[in-house]
Amino acid sequence: MRRVPVESSVIRDVGYDAAKSVLEIGFRNGGVYRYHLVPARVHRELMAAESPGRYLNQEIKPRFPGQEVE
């Protein structure tokens, strides 16, 4: 999945597969996580968030299953 860089102190880049509703987040510490069953709206809101890291912690992690992939 292709990821695009974001302005964040925690998140390095973000990718989204709309067909599978999978959000992939690369972290500055080197980890990569995939979150499943994520609607396109949530991806758009993450990309538009003033603080992507805060949005991830408040809106994504509590609601969507995630797993480390790298």
C-alpha cells in the first residue's frame, strides 16, 4: 500500500485502501500498523486533522482493530 507523508511528530506517513477499508500508518519510530474496517470518512478526517497523532489516539485506536505489520 502506498503511504503519503504527513506533518506529525508521531506519524510518518499514512496509506488507505478504500476497497478493503484498511488504514495503514507508519510511525516515526519505525513501526507500521494496519487498522481494519476504517471508513473513508475517518481517513479523510485523519488527513485533515490539525494533529494527526491526537486524531489517531482519540478516534481510531479506540474504535478500530489494529495490528503491527512491520
